[in-house]
Amino acid sequence: MKRIIVGLFLLAVSLLASAQDITYREHIRPLWEDRCERCHGKDAPYLGTFLENKKSYEADDKGPRMDSYADLIYFVSWPETGAIMRRLDDGKSKNDGKPGNMYKNLGRSEEERQANLLLFKQWVGEGSWIMKKPEAITKEELINIKTRH
């Protein structure tokens, strides 16, 4: 019964959110604080430092730092375009159907993960959930990313 109530609540939130503009401050930041901050917060290294000793940081459950709008945008639009999309995707946007390595962290249940994924997709913008690596992104695709603060 509790799962049904949580699922209905998350559905209502996602429907309400789709009726308005999704912003980092109002929608993504609280979700990030709940689901991502533990590994990507102020104690996490910036990307360059992370890459220098990736295995050690991963062993400590640390990923690259994303604790501000600017730091998170780095992995959405530029220069690491699409990194968030590739890691959070549920696999339905890919030919192999395999979810990204961070999809499981979007929620405690499949319903919660799907609702949170939808919120991220709405924030990025219609048609801008790109699975490509940065070097394959076109100028038009990059311009279509709508990550409002």
C-alpha cells in the first residue's frame, strides 16, 4: 500500500512539474541533494582531480563534484556534454537497453527512479536527452539544451 501511495505521489509531482518550467533551483537541486550529494557534494573532487585517481575516489564512493549549478552544467551541456544523460538514463534511449551506471541511484524504487528521470529529462529539454559523446554533439543539439537555473 505504501508503494502505491509513493508512486501516486511521485506521478502527481511529475505531472505538476511538467505543467511548469523545470528549474535547477526549484526542482533539480532538491532532487540532487536527496539522491546525489553524498557522492558528488562539496567533499568530492573536481573532475580533473577525480580523473587523476579515479579508482581510489570510486573506492571511497566519490564521483566528480557537482554541488553547484555551474558544476552540474559542466556534465550536461559543456564541455562534458551528455555525461549526465548517459549515466542517468534507464536504457530506453539506447540500442542495447542497458541503463546508465547512475540510474539505480535516482530512487529507492523503479517508480521513484522513473519519476526522477522524467524530471531530469524535462529540465534538459524536449529532444535534448542526448546519449552521444561530446565530440559527436552538433551545434543545434547543444543549443536545444534548456537547463534553466
